[in-house]
Amino acid sequence: MSVERVCWEGGCRCDRVRFTVSMKPIITMACHCTGCQKMSSSAFSLSALIPQAGFTINQGEPVIGGLHGAARHYFCAHCMSWLFTRPHGIDDLVNLRAPLLDDARNYVPFMETWTSEKLPWASTPAVHSFAQLPESEEFSHLLQAYAEFAAADANR
């Protein structure tokens, strides 16, 4: 799969932490787990999985927050905005909170996870839904399907 270049910028609520995304996401998602509900103070969290090589912190210094567990959740130390997560064992990817992009109007979650924990009224336009997480053998198929979905969306 080829990695397309972009130039997206974003930041936390107070703008003390700023970042640049230079590679398109490999997949976009909404997570309905109760942990994401609590950390985002919302019905679900929205994220874009970005190659680490395409993610740069330009200003500020994010701090680890959340549960301080295997998955490292990064926040702005001042306004406490949840910025991104570095999933355990996947150091070459960053799970960016997509609404923090300066222009997130074109963001659409391709898949939703943990629908077994979602609030009854919460819905997304996600193409694929999973009661928990997709099986690891499904993930490569999802990435290919997302690449096709994103390419078709770019041509509209």
C-alpha cells in the first residue's frame, strides 16, 4: 500500500500543543468503549491511525495521562485535551484524535469498535462495526477496504 502525503495541522483546545500530519491515515474509526467515553467525555472517541513517520509535534510537550497502562494516552498538560494514543506494541503508528485537526470536516469513521458498550442512541456512519475489536486476521482486509473507500471518497 502506498502512503500518500498530506499537510494537515491541528492542536489542543488551548493551542499550546500543535502538530502536523504529513501522511494520510491508514484507517479511521470511532470507539464506543466505556474508557473512550470517559476519556473523551462523549459517546465515543474519533481517531485516525497515522504512520508515526507522518506525525510531528511542532509545539508543546504532550504528557501521558489516562490509565498510564500499556497503551500510552497523550494529553496537553495545560488544557488536558486528549491528543493521541500510542497503542502498545505498535510503535510505528499514532492513533490521533481526529477532531483536533484544524479542519476535521472531511473526517469520517470507516469502522466502529466496542459497539457492545455503546450508548443506545449513539450512531456513526461507519461502514464496518465490531462488538469489540476486529480479529487480527481481519485487520489487513480492513486496511485495504479503507484505502479503497478513501480513494473513492477523494474522487467525489
